[in-house]
Amino acid sequence: MSTADANRVILTGENPFIRLSAKDGDPNSTDASFWRIIFCPAGPGHVLYLKSELTQNRWRIFTDNLAMARWLQKTVQGMLNAELLDTTIPATDASFSRSGDAHYCWTETVTARDEAVSLTWHDIGDPLLIHTQPNQLPGRPYGVCTVLVPALGARLACNGVEAAGRPWPREREGRPFSTCALAFSESWTEAR
């Protein structure tokens, strides 16, 4: 019996996210999808897709590899959020750094010419290992194997101004989860 996944790996990296709202069940007031890509057809790099009241409720894209950011929009990120299939959304050149300990508190920092965005996850829960196959779920042509680490606390700030809303507890596969999570060791696949 083979232990290798039969699908083609199209990317590997990290994809922590923050989804904040004023009340549980309300639409997201902040939606942030951060990627640190180690391997994909468009090369390695970082990208932050951000929509918040801090961005006048418009999508902002910060990246150090525009080709990678656009490839993600056309594939996995566009599948996860159809609004991001629009590759005419302007992208801003940025640099990226991280700090912290994923057991307690983790921060990703995005720095552009006149902007600084910080994303912080805290009150970290127990990790879950999720593995799906391409086309296993309706509307999901890609499979994923990822370690999701729920965060019951999270904040996002642009130039020191903190986004409104908060994370909300959830359950996933019968285990405690959240609307905010660190997604490490994430690999996405497509059928051969």
C-alpha cells in the first residue's frame, strides 16, 4: 500500500487567516488571508489579501511576488473566496516578517511604503490535521493537507489602528475551532 498522495502538489506553505465580526454570525468586518509560499508554479513569496473597514471595505493585496499572488487568485485563493478571482485588484509591493511562538502568540507584519499591517493570533488551541482530496467537497477542485491551529484571540491593525470585531469560537470535526487560525504545513493538491 502506497503512503504517497496520488494527486499533484501545486503549492506548499502557510495560510493563517483572520475573520472578525461584531457579533457571532454577522458578515465578516475583517477578512484577512495571509500566505507564505515555499513552493508553487509562480515561485516562493508572501501575500496578504485584506478586506476590512480599515481598507474602506475594498480588497487590498500586499505581496513580494506579484506572479505568485495572481496565480493564487486564479487557483486556491479564488476558490476560497470568489471575490478574489478579480486579478485587476491593485497589488502593493511589501516586505514581510514574523515573530512569536505558535504555542502562545504569533504575529505577521506586512510593511509597504506608507503602511504597516500587523496580524496577531493568541489564545492558541490544539492543532487539527485536516486532509481532503480534490473534488471531495462540492465546489472544491483542490485537496489540502494542513495543520490548523485555532486562535480564540486575534487582532489586525493598519498603521496602529485596530480593526473592529473579534474572532468567534467554532467547532470543526467535533473539536474546538475558531474563525481565526494559523494554518501551517499547508499543501494543496489537484487531481492528476
